[in-house]
Amino acid sequence: MRFAGGALAVCVMLSASIATAQQSGIYVRAIRVLATDPDALATFYEKAFGMSETRRPVNTATTKEIVINSGSTADMARKSTSTPIVIYTRPRNAPAGAMASLILEVPSLEKAIESVKANGGTLMRPPATSGEGLHYAFLKDSDGNQIELVEATR
């Protein structure tokens, strides 16, 4: 009986945490993985986990950005509601972890940057707009970990 009571308490706390995250309008937008060969790594995730490519926002001779998600076909992956993996080119001489892995979507980029700075974080790269029209900025948290913030477009 103690186990059931403890499990119920954990479920209630988890539900409260999820509700709070949803109310704040902030959620994990994507997880970034850097690779010296993005095509090969995308193939690995596709074969190992049954994922599929959904798009390539950047696809040049020197830089690739491949977005994959859960789903055995590209159409299923595009419709998936799970958090996508963004595979981005890492220069061969750059160490792993040289780019933000956590990408958070925020309702207001300006307010989020102010909040990060007020709580001990720092702005690395000022807000910019991608070729797809996304407004984003790179910051460091209070421990020096990189975070990318993307303003919600909904």
C-alpha cells in the first residue's frame, strides 16, 4: 500500500510539473546532435530507431541541417508530435559539444533573454532570423551550457 501511495504522489507531482511547463508556453523544440557526416548519422538514427527525415533547412556542400523524427516514413515523421532531432554539421576540428544541444521554444525571445540574463546566464549571439523566418538567439546558462532559444511563431 505504501508503494501505491508513493507512486500516486510521484504521478501528481509529475502532472503538476507538466501543467506548469505547458502554462509557461515554453517547451523543448528540438534536440541537436552535431556530426562530422550528417548524412551518415541521419541514416544511423533512421535505421537504429525507425526514424525518418522530415526536412533539410540547410543543405550546402559544407553545411547540412537534417531534421528527423519518429516515423517509418517521411510523412509519418512530419505528422509526429514527438520532439525532433536536428543533425547539424560539426567541423572535423571542432570538439563534440561545441554547439547548443538544447533548443527551447519561447513565447517571447526578448523576455526570455532578459530572464536568462537576470538569472545568471549570458547572451552569446544576439537575436537573428533564419532563412525559414525563425527568430532565435544563443545563450549560456549559469553553468556555461549553450542553449538556443527560438521564438514561437504560432
